[in-house]
Amino acid sequence: AYYAMVQKANPDGDIPGEEFRQFLATQKQAESEQVAMRLNSLAWAYFQTMNSPPDLQKALNWSAKAVALSRKAAFLDTKAQLLYKLGRKK
């Protein structure tokens, strides 16, 4: 997506330099972290307030996506807590 934006902004077609490619990679990682944090926050709120298995399963799906984006301890903890609350104790 970023490279497409660069091409639109740079119609001459110059290929971005290494420094710019590194900037794009950093931006992509930062956005992934933000998405993971939002998913984890939502999953944790469900964990704290919901008790029905379908709701907890939704939260578990969000949590799994957060963990796939970033394996932070807090995200792993949310996933573990949801699994436990769903009775999946192994």
C-alpha cells in the first residue's frame, strides 16, 4: 500500500532509496503493533465482561490475530486467559 502511494506521489517512477524502504518497513511494523494493541484491548474487554462461549470465541479469534501480529507477553496472556475461560486448559 505504501509503495503504491509512493508511485502516485512520484509519477516519474523513480524507485525509492534504501532509506525510504526502511522507513516504510518501520511504518508497517508500527501499524501492525497498533492493530494488535486494538485487537488485544477488545479481546481483553470481552474476557472481563462476557461469559457466553460464542462471545469468548470471538474474543479468542481477535486475540489470536493480535498474537500473530505481535507476540508480546500481554497479548499471549490475553489469549491464555480466554482459552482458560473457555475451558481449554491444556
